[in-house]
Amino acid sequence: MNYTNLDKIAAWTKLQSLAPAGKNFNFASLLDAERVKSCTVPMAGSLVYNWAAKVADEPILAALQALADEQELIGKYRLLLDGEVMNTGEKRMVLHHLLRGQSGNNVVYEGKDLGEFYKKELDRFSVFAELLRAGKIKGSTGKAFKNAVQIGIGGSDLGPRAMYIALDNWAVKNGRKKINAYFISNVDPDDPSAIVSSLDLSETVFILVSKSGTTQETLSNELFVKDKLSRASLDPGKHIVAVTSETSPLARNPAYLDSFYIDDFIGGRYSSTSAVGGVILSLAFGPDVFAEFLAGAHEADKNALEKDIRKNAALLDALLGVWERNFLGYPSTAVLPYSQALSRFPAHLQQLDMESNGKRVNREGGEISYVTGPVVFGEPGTNGQHSFYQLLHQGTDIIPLQFVGFEDSQRDDDVTVDGSVSQTKLKANLAAQIVAFAKGKDDADKNKFFPGGRPSSLIHGKQLCPAALGSLLAHFENKVMFQGFVWNLNSFDQEGVQLGKILTKKVLSGNSGDGALDAYSALLGIKI
Amino acid sequence: MNYTNLDKIAAWTKLQSLAPAGKNFNFASLLDAERVKSCTVPMAGSLVYNWAAKVADEPILAALQALADEQELIGKYRLLLDGEVMNTGEKRMVLHHLLRGQSGNNVVYEGKDLGEFYKKELDRFSVFAELLRAGKIKGSTGKAFKNAVQIGIGGSDLGPRAMYIALDNWAVKNGRKKINAYFISNVDPDDPSAIVSSLDLSETVFILVSKSGTTQETLSNELFVKDKLSRASLDPGKHIVAVTSETSPLARNPAYLDSFYIDDFIGGRYSSTSAVGGVILSLAFGPDVFAEFLAGAHEADKNALEKDIRKNAALLDALLGVWERNFLGYPSTAVLPYSQALSRFPAHLQQLDMESNGKRVNREGGEISYVTGPVVFGEPGTNGQHSFYQLLHQGTDIIPLQFVGFEDSQRDDDVTVDGSVSQTKLKANLAAQIVAFAKGKDDADKNKFFPGGRPSSLIHGKQLCPAALGSLLAHFENKVMFQGFVWNLNSFDQEGVQLGKILTKKVLSGNSGDGALDAYSALLGIKI
């Protein structure tokens, strides 16, 4: 396999030659009904990726296809699926795809078939969830559980939280909701205090999530919760489940009601389809719902094996993103779901993307001389329209947009006003924004002039159901993976989080050895 | 008064000459204890603005002071306070400062003293809130209200919601919390459906907020709610309060329990200190808490009158932001509050900043040839550390950072782990991150190398109480205002939201006249 920096390949030169025309792409005259209908790639289930409002024509797509081929993106994906050590910095395999189904060879590590291992854990926590939901696993006073609280941070929080919010209304509507889920993440004591004080702890199970079993925030919050359980005369051992790796201090610990395992090959930000997301989602909505979610992700993973960029939505999305970042020069991307259920999905994508590809060395630790991962941010539409869209429409920078929308709402509870239901208004706003951003509007009053030329893509589908959510999640995971391959990065480590941890420990030890650090500590009233 | 584009003044040339050295500012050797202690500006109350980790030295500050003087920033602020038409596009005054106290001349419009008008409305909704909190204003079945639901979008949602979340724990701890607040904003029907179905409507009052009384999302959600109230055999007229302008269709409407007024001189994103934020905050926490919040904002407004940038935190913050945006070339800014209570504060600032200064023409509608408002995004620390901080530390772009932190938690409910309480760990993480971003760390393994050179500022204070929150909010409002003056913009209109509205109406009318728009509508399953 060929691992080459992006600026050393032939496609780099070709795309640079196309960039000046790309910056003046004529949206207003090109974006017609025919283009909207034809610029689509089917995704998993009912989902479709539409790139009609992107800066893309035949020569550009041909150059992007050449880039995909030259960087051997599908070949690298297949290697990853087969268990190649793609996390080069930490010398680990990258196996989150295997959590939802097998698309490559069996992966065996130290004599253990890891596909079987992940399946066994899935089966174990599925049974656990069924028993708990049925009231057969009870709290220490004999009450059935009504609440589940996840204690975790970063990948153990953002993804599972976003997925829970995304499916909550669907589950209520479809009679699957049984347990209310809550999340504690921040070491700010107000975070656990507010959640814990609002719940009847005798009816509450906690899910302690830390792969390493050493995450400072999570262990502090565990002890916070244990203290509250003890004060309420409850046995913490009957109220806490651990999700961790088998080698962590939390593993096989009789202090927990049960433990479920992942391993080093499941990165935090890629762990929503593991026990990290699976336990809480299965408790809340049932293991069958989680299974549908996994099936949706697996279908997207299979679709991502296609070599033709016109038939592979994740691959095309990745390449268009590189085109915008490295050749058109746009440093950030907005994610704009027209679905209140996806209110925290942008925060998850922000981690997924920025932590994976916010890197300045290549996969071997060598220098690179081009920009990598963009800033990713977003809020749901229509809310964002009344907020930061002003800058998106009329600001001095161009920010590419990633829209998501669905034909049907999740709760099917709507009202007709002025001849249309709210769901129709939601979709009308979405369609209108895409066209407004692309085409703009001339006006003699320059304050009311819209330059247009703001590229966007649209993912749309029938409804945000568990399978669609799984597909959507996997789409973005695979997009980020492909972009990492294009940039020749290791998208699977996060050395950038280490320095802060080291300096924090120094502060807490009372001996930082840095005058500025001591002075900041003093300003903040830290007394050690 | 002199209104000149930024690139036409002497300070522009001076700052350009300083920029090359600024890009190589030597954080590692300059950032010592003395600098941390000395680079501070007192703000209102216990708050302090620290700029030790910014790219700033005496020549840079002198040039920024010259910029402030040359663009007459304080003079323009005084004009605004005195009722000059600073919203040039809409030909309106800009009077949100007057909501919290008077710092300029009396402002009289069409014979009405507007300071008196705002005070009268404040008094009216304060009395209303007291009566409702005391159970003297009841729902249509005679039950006292326990819940308040704000129906609004954009400025009628983000600011009030962020402020409510920011003070909720403080209010619980201090015995001021009486009513639970909820927010409905999106036209996505799942948003109102989920909220409304989770509440006992006989104990719920709704606050309908729309200045114009014509906001599509809000009116749709009003009818959604009215329908549910009627189906529950409740009288909507006893369960809905309006906050609007006196000229809106919602004004003086007997269909509402009561109505409170703002006017055209209070912009949506600047309305948290008006009835838009005041009614819900006063209901939830009491009018005395809202009064403390206003007092904190007023103190910050007064501090912002200081001409010396070394003594005016909002002014200095604004100028450093312009320095970073236009001269150092950084296109985005992250807001990172180390306080879970500020979890939605970045979303509010995102609107405040991007909607105010995401503009491409000057205040007279003339061309400008420099960049204006940056992308603003953020999440609370420590959560963000386990998410997008990877890119902030080791990405290829430099993103300036705005940290916020407090000495004490709000709930005073903490646990000691490994010799320190969680609040101390929270602060240690904050101090560590500032230094890590600025100084970086050398490493032979380039994957573990931190380049440093990431500038940040820190706002810190004793505790996030109502007054501190008011001061913090006003700080950012005034920062954004000063930046608008520097860029010679009108920061107070939002013409960029109009085109989407127009096209949405066309879609809903069934006759868009645009083939692409019809095709997108068809993809999304819109049937008119």
C-alpha cells in the first residue's frame, strides 16, 4: 500500500489547476431541476446523499476519482477492516466497523477472534438490558430501575448522548422507551450534583464508562455518585455497571453490578456502536432497537467499499470536503440538521472530525505542508436560521454546509397552520436555504444583496429511525476516515489531549515548575 | 462623528506592519508569572479579564489604542446610548443598554421617554411574576403554575435559554427557584410535541415571544400549544402570556393572560435583558434575581465607557479580536467556559457575534475589502478537552480561545478525590490548558510535539451569580458592538435572514418559480 502525502501526488497538481475556476463556480445558472435530480448517491436504507449544490462538475469529479484511486482509499479501508494496524501512533488496529458486522477477514489478536468477542459482549449486555427493563434486575432496595445515568466524557459521552436524544422521540412514539437516560460528564461538580439530586437514586442505575479506567473526570464523578448512593443507604455495588477494557482497573471488579468490555481497538469517538453506546441505548430503548441501529451502520459500512465515487456517498462527501478545504480554501464546515432530534449530533461530529483529523503530522510522524481537518460546528435548523446563518449568507468568508433532513417527523404529532403542517414548513425552509445559499439574490441595496456561491450537500431520508441513525453515524465516521487517508494522517489517536493532562497533574501536585501556570492557578483561587 | 472603513485609517497600516512579528510572538519565553499578574483588566463585580496569553505587547497595544481613538469607538458608544440611529439599515435606535440602567441622555421617541417605558414594563412583569410565583395567578382549572414554557426562536430563545441554564443551579442552591422553565423553538413538530407531552398543562404557563408577532415558527408553535390546551379542556387565554411590540398583532390581545412589551430598538439577540428574557427568568427565579442580573449588566455597560483600552475589558477584547481576525489572519474563535452552567452560553454568543458582524457591506451599504465577524463556536471545558481540543492543540490552523472560569461552584456540593475537590480539578485543567496552548511542548516524536502559539484570554470571577452573568453577557454584547464600530458595520440588522424566508413562502405557496427549489422540495417529500 502506498502512503504518500497529499501534495506529492499527481491529483494534487490537477486539482490545483481546477481551483481558480472552482472558486467562481456558477451556481445560479447551473443549479436546475435536472441537476438536483441527477446529483444523488443512494446511501443505506432510505437515505440519499445529494451534491447538486456542491462545486462539482465532470472534470472536478474525475480529478477527485483520480485522487481516490491514487491514494488507494478503498484499499486502505479494506486493510483497516482486515485488522491492519492503522492507528500507527499507538500501534493499534481500528475495529469499530466490526462491532456492527463483518466486511473483511476474521480479525484474530493474541488468539482471540475479536468479531466473536464484540458479539459476545453485545449479547451479554442485550440480555442484561432485557432483564433490567423487565424489572428482574433491581436496585438495592428491591425497586425496579427507572433511570440510567451514563458517567463518561468525550467519546463516552458525546456520541451516546447524541444518539439517545436522536432516538428518544422515535422510541416513545413506537412504544420502545422504558428507561430515562441522563449523562454526567464534566468534572465541574455542578454537573453530577444537578443530575443526582434530581433523581430517586433507589430507581437509578449508573453506567460508568472509561476504556482505560483512569479518566480523571469520570473517576471523580464515580466517587461523587458512590458517595451519594451511600448517603442514601443504597449499595453502590447494586447500582453501578462498568463499561471498560478487560485490562483496566475497573474490569472484573466485584464492586460493580456487572461489567461489559471493549478493547483498545475501539477509539472513544468511534465507540457509539460498542458497549459504550450500546448499554445505555439498550436500557433506554431495548436491545432490538440497538440492533436496528447497528444494522443501519453496517449497511453504510458495506456501501463505503464501492470504488466509484459517484456511487459511494461517504467517499464522495470526503473528497468534496478535501476539495473545499485544500483547494477552494474554506477553513470550516457547518452541520445543519433540520431535525430537533439531531440537536447534539453536530457536537458529536465536531469531536469525530476535529479530534480525528486535527493533525499536523502524517501517519509516520512526518511533516506535512497542507491544511488538514476543518473546524466543524452546527445547530439544528430552523433554529440556526435565526442565529448564525446571517454570517453564512452575507459574511466575508464562505463556509460549506452539510444539511440533513427527513420526510417525516418522529412523533407524528403536528398542526396545520396557513395550509401546511409544521413538518412541511420545516422541509420548505430546508429546500429554500439550499437554494438561497447557492444562488443568492441580486439587489441594488447592497445590504440586501446575497452573493450566493455557498456550497452545500444534503442527506435526506424517510424518517430518523434507528437504522437511519446508524447509517448516518457510519457515513460520517467513514467520511472522516477517508479524509484521513487522503491527508495521509493517523485519524485514530489523539496525542493533542496529553499535554493538558500532564500540566493539570502538575498543578494538582502543588509543584508545577512553571511560574505562569502557578500564577494562573492563583488567579483562579486554587489552593493545594 | 467619523465613519470610515477600517482599511482607510492610519492604524490599519500600523497594525499591518506589526503583523509579521505578531505571527511569531514568543509565548514560551514571555508568558511568566509577572505577565500573568499584570495583564489584567478589572471588570464589573468580581470579574477580571486577563490577556496575558494574547499576542500583545506595548507597541501592539499602542496601535490598538490608536485604532480605538481613530475610529472613535467610545464616542460612537456614547452616541448609541444617547439614542442616535445606529441601526442604519433599519433606521432604528439601539437601546438594549437602557433596559438595565441609564448611562446617556434621556431617550425620547415620538413623545415617549423610552427609559421610563422599559422600566414600566420591567415593573409590570416583576409584579406578574411575584403573583404567579405566589400562586395568586392560576391556570384555568385553578391550579398554581409549576412550569413555564417559552415559545420563541433565535434571540427569543438562545439568550433566555442560556441564561436560564446558567442560573438554575445557583437559584436552587439559594432557594430562589420556583418554576421550571422549558423552551420550544423549532418549527420541527417533534420539538413542541416532546415538551408539551411531558408536562401537566394545567400547571403550565406559556410565554409567547415574537417582537413582530409574525415569526412563522413561533406562530406555528403557538397554535400547536393552543390545540393541546384546548384538547386538555384548558382555556388558552389563561395559559399564555405574550411578549411582543406594541404594534404587533399579538399586542393588547384579550386572547392572552397578559402582555409585556419591547420595541423595535431592542434587537432579538440583544433582548435577554428585556421582557424577552425577563419574564421567564423572573418567573423561574424571581424578579429580584432578574434585577441583580440587570445590575451586573449595567455595571459592565458603565465600565465600557472608559477610553483607555488597558482599563476597558470589552474594548480591549474587541480590539484583540480584530487584531487576530484582520492582521494575524485567524478566521474563527472558540468560547470555552469551564462551567457546566454555561453549556449554552457559546450558542448564544455564536448568534450574538455571527449575526451582528457577519456582514459584507459597511453601515452605509458600501463595499468593504477586509474580513469581518469570525466563526464562533464552543462547548464547556472539561468536556471539550476530550473532543475538539485535539485540533486546537495540533491542527494546522490557529484558533484563538476565550476561556471563562470561576473560583467557586454554584451548588457547593463536591467530593474529594486524590486530595482535591472536583472544582479544584476543573480550575487546574483550565490553568493547564491556557499554558499548554500558549507554550506547547517540544518532543522528538513529532506526533507528540505541541507547537504552542495558540493565543487565549481568560475571564475569571468568584462565582457565576446573577450579577456576574449579567456582566458577562454585557461584556460580550459590548465587545461585539465595538468590533462592529471598528469594521464600520451596522451590527444591529440581519438582512441575511430574509432571502430564506422569501423562498420558504414561495415553496409553501406551491409556486416557487425555481426548478431547483421545486426539485429539492420533491426530494424532501413536500406536497402542497
